[in-house]
Amino acid sequence: MSKRTLRIIIISIWTLFLVGTISLFTLFSMVKNDFNGWFGGLPSLQDLEKPDPAQASQLLSADGQLLGKYYRTNRTPVSYDELSAELVNTLLVTEDIRFKKHSGIDLKGLIRAVVGKLTSSFNGGGSTITMQLAENLYSTNTANKGSLYDVPGAGQFITKLKEWIIAVQLEKSYTKEEILAMYLNTVEYGSNSYGIKVAAKTFFNKLPANLNYKESAILIGSINAPTRYNPVYNPENALAKRTEVLYNLYKYDRIDKVSFDTLKVSDLGLNYKVDNHNEGLATYFRTVIGRDLLAWSKDHGYDLYDDGLKIYTTIDSRMQQYAEEAMREAMDTLQQKFFNHLQGDAPWIDKEGNEMVGFLQDAIKRTTQYRALAKRFDEDEKDSLEYYLNQKTPMTVFSWEGEKDTLFSVYDSLAYYKHFLQAGFMAMDPKTGHIKAWVGGIDHKYFKFDHVRYGKRQPGSTFKPFIYTVAIDNGWSPCQQVVDQSVTIAIPGQPAWQPENSNGKFSGETMTIRRAMAQSVNSITAYVMDKVGPQTVVEYAHRMGIDSDLAAVPSLALGVSDVSLYEMLGAYSTYVNKGVYTQPFYISRIEDQNGNVLQQFVPETREALNEQTAYVMLHMLKGTTEEPGGTGMALDRSLRVNNEIAAKTGTTQNASDGWFMGVTKDLAAGAWVGGDDRAIHFKYWPMGQGARTAMPIWEKFMTKVYADPTLGIEKGSFPKPVKPINVELDCNRYQDVIQPADSIRSVLPSEDDFDF
């Protein structure tokens, strides 16, 4: 070869090298800057420095337990330190064995992949973990496509160029450990689990730090095809893939031959459970608070389902557990009594005790099934509508013994579920307003309606303390004596109101108002109402936390206006909080995904009563468990010994609602029990009394709470006010009949206000 020829070859090689280098540099520059809109944009430097994959928002208890999550994509990130060494090794041998040696692009691996693709001798890909992370974070396959993507074959090449560029930038911005953790956090593993933390919990009920090689091989093996290699739905595929991953571990000396042979024949070892909004603690609470959080997120520019917020609540997971246990135990027993006493009869009963004709036909029109079918048929096709409503199909239904399979029509299902009694329970710290436990129903999967905040029913006798509060606040003594006799209250333009006692009789006995409230004597409560006036009672009740509309009528003395358990418990807490109303609340603070506090919450407070009146009312309410004939005397003696309990039972006229409100020095709690419809109730009023239906829930809950010393809830007495009490409390020493204070004025309602 002549010198001239050699020179031409060398010049040609350098020319090709320079042209290639310049062309490649130009190409990368054009892609990076999206020249002429051909390539589609790349993420900004800010996006690269702060990648923001969708993250589930977490709802946390006051004691640090995860109560639930809100998400479109169920993902909770972890750091590298929270990953087991076995998991990291499994990922590297499977996806990128040279991960720690390259800077985002593995040229050796890329060349091997290209050659393999051309010769069909190698099935692996050339994408590094960093490049895959770029795809996961910024959707390079689908997002920001330029005009050249319309050219056949160009789109895939441009996408790879983008991933190379992003991968290099990621390697500059993050450590290898951070990239590896970010990758595991962004991957989908199947069964609606995104990110390694959710996947580990879903398939093995473990944290990523505790995953072994056997478990890691299943999860890492599912990365590229989470459905095909899902160990639950495609176990054979998952086992085959696991063997492949385990072999790589053996091949790269992460495990020995004995371990490989042992692991490849072992079972899948699953402990499978998908996150479910109907399971876990505080299901009703999570639904209720979710509505508030959606509103807060909208007002503050956040996405509850994507932004990874951390919502810290006031709920105590231990008390919540005890409340749910108490609900199940009490309602299981009560439901069996309800079934037994019905003896096969329907529970929807009119005032005369007869089955209500047409009840199911009216109720079914409020169901989603009926509305869906009604859209399919015209008025002249009612026979077809009825046919489908009566057509039996297989379904799974709720029972206290566990779910059971049956064959029901829509009518059958409605009738079956209408037989179940419902309940609500709430407990709170009366001093701070912190809600500690919330159980809105008997089973969230089958009965969605929340009976704590959204369920409003007549409170019956649990409303009576508000009437007596007005009297005490205006100078009455608990020892004031009144005769149990018929009371007639005139109402302008309407018939006079003359309430009966629950047993239909008047004893003629003279008793203190403390004993009268303890025994829930209607006639004496009506007498007090006549003296203090309905409008004044309404004003006091609103001041103490009842937000619902209250009818300023004499019959309000018997609790005829609907209220919620949430309102009632807040109002009762005023007594133990020295007369200061503290609105019950359940969110302490909200943080962003990086731990920055976005907002801290404090409850609304106001002085509703003076401290002396509040304390005297506690003394009045203690009568329920202390006075002879008190409606709370059946409360377990172990709870009452060395313990002051201010309580009140309540039962509506036909026993469709049973209530129990109980306040101690550290905790206030209340329960409601009844049917979803007011027409559903016990046949016999005494069986539906709050002392028999609602009080057992409170009793079981408090027994569990006192048995747990870690809660710091102890028995004891209510603290006395600083200023002395100016009325007599020891009624055994008080013999004279004291007349009500002259300052109390009876305010009678107008005709428009009366609705009874």
C-alpha cells in the first residue's frame, strides 16, 4: 500500500469519526432541545432534580399506625436503607449486573443487545436500570411525541435517545443507591401494587427490609410483565420466572448451588392481601375524612390521590381496635336477640305493632338496582321490571358468622338486609376535642352509611340534660323536688301537650330532679321544660355544640329533633371540659411527601357554660349510675367502682333509636343503635331501650380501654371547680322543697314553631 493510499484511508477514518461525532452530538442536541418539534420535549432540569411519580396519600393515627391510603396508583416510596441486601442483589443480577460500573448507559450491554437482536442469539435488552427509571418517571414511550414519531421505525430510536439523555442527567443528580431505590419505587408489581413497599406488603405482608431471596425473586421477576408473572393468578409462570431469577443469583455467585436447588423447588410462600378500603381499621372514618380531605386539597392546590400527602389524625389505633371489637361483640349478640324475638315476622312495624304493608315496595325504589332497571323499562313494562326484581341470582351476603353464599333476588336481598340493626360509636378526649375512635356502622363492605356524623336520629332522653342544664344554670339545685304527675302545657292555637311516662303511669312520688333525670321521668322533664322554655333550651343546646335545627316546642324535652352522635358527644364533652365547648376534630396536621407541614389544625372552642354549672351537671348525670332506679345501674359494676361516670340513656317512642352517652374524667364516648329505617325496631319497647341496645357497646369499649395501661386512661373523679358550688349536691341532707328561681322565664313557641 502506497503512502498516498494510507494517508487517504487515515484521513477518511478521521473524517468519518469527526463527522459521526459531530452528527451524534448534533443529534443529541436536537433531541434535547426538540428541534422544530420533531422529537417531543424532555423533562426540565427541575423535573429531573425533583421527579414526582404519583404517590398514595397516607392516613396516620396519633400513635403512628397507617390507617389507610387514598390513591389512583397505590404507591408508597421507601429509601435505599429500607431495602434488604437480598432484594438489591436480586434486582442487579436480573436487570443490570453492571449497574455500579456505568454512568447511565452501558455500552457493553448495549452492543451485546444489538448484536443479539441481529443474530437472534440474545434475548436481553440494552436498557440499564437508570434508563428504565427514566421511562418509568417520564413515560418516554407515550409522552411528548414529536412529528418524527409518525415516521415508521423512528419513534423507538428517538425514545431510546431520550432515555440515554435522561439517564445521564439522573446519574449526575443522584447516587447509585438513590437511583436503585427510585426504580423499585416506580415499578408496577401487579395486583394494584406500585412500588416495592406496597408489593412486599401485598404479596408477603412484609416490609422491603425483610424480603429474602425467595420472595425477592418473585417480585423482581414480575417487573416486566406483572400480569403474566403474577404469583396469585399465574402461579406456574411465576414459578418458572422465579427459577430463572434464582439461577442468575447462582450464576453471579450470590447464592450457592445447594441454596439454588432448595429454593427453586420451594412453594411460593405467599401471604397475599390486596389493600381494600373496606378492610382494616377505621373504615367509616376513612370515608368520612376523605370528603373533608378532598375539599382541603382542592382549596390548597393538591391532589389527594397523587401527591403523597401525610395526614396525621387524632385517632388512637388501640382505642379504634377496642371500639370495633366492642361493636362486633355487642351487635352480634343483640342481632341474635332481635332475630329470635321476631320469630319470623318482619321488623318494619307501624304504631299499632303491625307489619307495614308496601314497605319493601317503597324501599326498593330507593335502591340502585331498581333505578338501573327502571331505565330499561317504560311505564307499560312494569311486569318486566317486577320479573327482574324477583329473579334470583347467586350472591355473597353479610352475616355475623361471616360472609355466606346464597341465591337471592333484589327483593330478597333488600328484605334480608333490612333485618339488620345498625349502630354508631364515637369516643373523644373531652378536653382537647381529639376524636380517638370512630365506628360508623357494623360492616363497611355491606353497609356504607356512616351513623356517627351523617346519621341523624331522634336522641330521645339523651336530650334531657340540656333542659336540666338551663335550670341548673339559672339557680336550680339537683335536690329540687318535683312531683311525678301529669303535666299539661298549653300551646297557642294547638292542642295542649300532655306527655306520658315510658310505662304509661304517673307514680305521684315527689323526687329530686337528679333522681328524675336518672330514672328518665318524662313528666318531670316536661315540668322543667315548661319553666325554662323551649327557646332557651334550643339556645343552650346550640351553644353547647348541637348544630342541627331544633324545634322550639315543648316536646323537645323528649328529644324529638334529629341530631347526630357527633354533635351529641361534642355537647356532652362540654360538661367535663369545665363548660368550654370544644368542637370534636380529627386532623392534627397535613404534611407533603417530603415532610413539610402544610397546615396544623386546632379545634373551635367557646365558653358555653360556667364551670360551676358544668360540674353540677356532671353530678346530675352521675345519678344515672348512682340513684335508685337509674337507667344506667345495669352498667358493669367493675366500671363503676372507684370511678365517676356521668351518663344518660335514651330511647325514642317506638324504640327505633337507642342511645347511651357516657363521660368520664378522661374520655367521652357515645353509642347509637337502631334500624336503617325508623320503622324497623323491636316489637316490645323495653327490648329496644338504650340501656339494652347501646349501653353494652360503651360498656365493652370502656372495659377494654381501662384494661390497657399504655393508653393512660384511668378511673377517678371529676375535678372540682376552683370557685365553690353555691347549690346543695347532697340531696340526702336536703329536705325542704326549693322553688325554681324567679329569673327563669317560660318561652312558649308560636303556632308555626310547633311540629309534633
